[in-house]
Amino acid sequence: ISRVLEVNSGSIIPKSSVVLVAEINTDLSLKEEYNNFALQANDQIFVRKNPDYKEPINVVVDGEVVYPGTYSLISKGDRISDIIERCGGLTENAFLEGVKLFRRTKVISKEKSDNKIYKEFKEVILSDTTLYKKHSEDLFNSELEEVWSKEIETEDITFNVVSFDMNKALKINSKHNIILFEGDSLVIPKSNSIVYITGDLYNYEGTGISVPYFERKRANYYINNFAGGYAKENNKNRTVVVYPNGSVKRSVNYGLFSLSPKVTKGSTIKLMSEEQVEEIKATPLDWNVAIEKTLIKVTGVMSLYLLINRITGSF
């Protein structure tokens, strides 16, 4: 408690002094020796923050666990196996191959500000003395902005999928037993014995189809037996399998033959055509043209600056 002391009664000369430092009990009561301490006018009471206090770090566990919900991490080193144990474990319907971890990520994007003055208004400003005095600074800043585009940073929150193997994550010393962070969401889906096939198919509507899962069968088996085989546009080397946990594998070309990816329950097989995988070639930057355009804009700004100085001198 800090108290302002009066040196003499005629005039108040403030002089701060700490008159009491007291500890508060866990039930927010004072110790007995401080119970009779009386507060005075203008006393200042400061309650310091507990240096050992830390905000709880929460994660969400949803799906096939005994007790789904929001959990606070006990330590910074809590991992997937720790939180699954606290949830009461997995249910018998848990689909381990399809478990996904969604991690919150801050994304900083830049947007160009729109403070430019239109050409017609510029002409009016330069032709009118009153308007020029009022908007000369805005006019100059507008010209500068055309050369040096002013950008505004905005912060958004997105969720990215962290790919891992849940079967391995349940082992304490496994690298797949990932450390959890604030805002993580762990989703354990129900068992799924379906395989999805999408892309350029022969079926009537050209949309994806769902088929039963067969053990130890690769992607080409499903394509040949359920999707009508490969079309001319569908190169076998471009077959892609997206696994339930978000990881992706594609066919491997060995020259004389290609080996399709393995398929697990809940996987999605994508038939990629030549047009879908064709990469857009980046247009090389012509530095001569870029420098020339920049110099032209800078020259324009300097000319406007000189014009403004001349007009200012004539006012």
C-alpha cells in the first residue's frame, strides 16, 4: 500500500511512501497482524500478479474417445498419448488411420491501401487555389503511393492438418507422439470401410464413387474393377492416394511399369489428367522493363513535387 504524506497542514506537498507490504492468504483474507490497518484517503493499493501463474493451454478432443471435450494441458510437454489417456482412451469404433490433428496458425496477409486521388480530381485541385491549399499534401501522398504501394498487414487464424500415424503416436517414445499446442483439435473419426475414387471416371455423371475396402489391394485394383479402368487422359503414373490422416502418395514409375500406392480404409484415390497436373510456367521478370517503369513513375512524382513548390511560392 502506497500513501501520499502531507509534510505540513498549510500546503500539501505530496510525497509517496510505501507503508505496508502484506501477503494475502489463499482464501483472499489478510493475516491477523494486518486486520487493524486502516486505509486513508488517496491510499493506493497494488495487487501484484503471481509470477508462477500461467494461462491454461486448452485443446479439443472430439470423436471416438470415452470422454470427448476440451482439456487443459498439465504441462508444456503434454503429447497425444497423454491427452488420449485423460480422455478415458479410444472407443472400439475408433478409426486410427483417419485421426487428424488440426493446428491453429496465424496468417499475416498484406493488403494495399486505397488512398489514391483520381485523375479528374487532381486536375481540379491544381486549377483551384483554395482546393490546392486544402488537399496539396493528400495529392502528393497519392502520387507517392502509386510508386511505393502502401500495404496494410492483417492477421487471420487458419487451421492446418498435421499428418501423423495414430497407431505409432500411442507409443510414448514415438516421433509421431506429437507435443500439443494451444488451440489444437484432435478428431478421432468412426471406423470407415469405404474407399473413394474421384477424377475423370467413366461413370454416368462423372463424379466420385464409393466402393468397399479390400485388404492389401493397391489403387490400380480399385480403378480397374470399379472405375472402368484408366482413360487415355489418365496416366497411371499420375494416380494419387490421399490417406484419411491427410498424407498423400502417388504412383512410382519404374520405367517398364509403375507401382500404384497402397490403399487403406477411408482413403481417396484421385485420377489425375494431363491438364490437371500441368504446371503453369512462371513468366520470367524482365528487370529492364521493371526498372524503366519505376523510373518513369519516380520522375512523375518529382515533377509534381517541383510543380507544387512553384505553386506554393506564387500563393
